[in-house]
Amino acid sequence: MPDEIIDCRGLRCPLPVLRTEKRLGQLRPGTRLTVLATDPIAKIDIPLFCTQNGHACEMTLEGEVMRFAIARGPDA
């Protein structure tokens, strides 16, 4: 179960990744964040951002909605 959810459905790139970055920067290591997005570019941008910044990220597709389950990394 996520600690927080960010709903970015309907937002265009780069807003989903920018909102994800901002919120993760405010959270403690190990906190779980779920991001909901519909912009196809988020499928690339959010996992790439997470990889580059030490966060774990898994994506599932629910119809047109991408659900990113992110765990904030310790060194972010």
C-alpha cells in the first residue's frame, strides 16, 4: 500500500515527472509513492528519473492509466 498518491492523469510531459521529483524530494527514504499518469511519455520519463536518482520503480498498466509504484531511495 502506498504512503501517498499523486494523480497526474491528463497532465502532459514534463509535468508528471516534475511533480514526482518534487514530491520525492520531500519524502523520507523508503516512503512509497504511487503516481498515476496517462501521458505516454511518462512511461519513459518516470522510470528513467527513478533509475538516475536511486529510487525503485515498477509500472503497471490499468486501461489507459499507468500506475508507477515508487519507493524513495536512501541516497536521493
